[in-house]
Amino acid sequence: MSIAARRARERAERHQLIITAARELAESEGWDAVTTRRLSERVEYSQPVLYSHFTGKDAIVQAVALEGFVELTGRLRAARAAGGDPKAVLRQVAMAYLDFARTHSALYEAMFVMPIAIPFATEETPEELRETFGEFAHALEPVAGKHDPGIFAEVVWAALHGLATLAHDRRIPAGHQQDRIDLLVDHLGVRV
């Protein structure tokens, strides 16, 4: 292995180490605890080394969010692949989305709540986010009926995001998640 290749590999490993440390710190203590000083202590590199990888906390949050979109895509794909009739698939995808939001609350916050410089629904939207929305829309297409599949997916996503956010903020009781999903699916006007 050449010196340049080894340095590139080490740089990529440091980059991932910073992302992982930020994510772990956010999940355990919240995003306010994620500072370059705390991260540099955790990864045992100086703050200038962190700044050689990221311009600041916002860039780190953005990198964490992009990683989250890849993970969410995998969860949605697995839920869709579990099969069943179209309404069952919709229920499975909805539950996978809400479970992801519940079990990865800081990651979900980075992806969908915090202000980040990731453009949504534009030509500049990163591939990771395009794949997530594409998987979501693909899973919902069979139940969209006469509705535009993309707009239908946006409405379902908005409803699920509302449920995830309200549950996270304890604005609705933690139980009854399946009842909420059933109500959503049964009243979307979907005829399968």
C-alpha cells in the first residue's frame, strides 16, 4: 500500500470516528453536548484536526444526518420487502419509520428537526436523501390509488413525522402506536 493510500485510509477512518463519536454523544447527552472540544477529547485528536475534516458542528450534524438517511433507507426497504398486501406493507413501512425515530432520537433530530444545510426536494438533494424518499414512495405507490405517488408519500411522511415528533416530545402517550398507524392507513382513502 502506498503512503498516499494509507494516509487517505487513515483520514477516512478519522472522519468516520468523528461522525460516530458525535452521534454517540448526541444520543447519550443530546446535541447541545456535541461541541468540537468534547469531540476532540473523545476521539483524542486536536480541534484543528477536527476542523481539517469539518468546518464546524453544523457540518458534523449534516454528516451524521446523511449517515442516518442511509440507515433509514435500509429499514424502509426491509419493511417493504417483508411483503404482504399493499396495506400491510404500508403499515410495516410506517412502523419501521416510527421505530427508527424512537430508537434513534438524536439521529432523527439531525435528519428532520435541526436546521441543516441539506437541500430537500431540489436538484441539489444528496443521493442518500433521494434514496430514502424513493424507497418510501416506492413502498407507498401501490396504495396511492389515483393520487400522485410522490405527493401521497409526502403526506404520509408528514403524518408520520408529526407522530414521531409528538411522541418524542411526550405530547402524545407512548402507547397506542399501532392504533395510530391503523387509523392512518384505514383513513387515507386507500382502496386496495
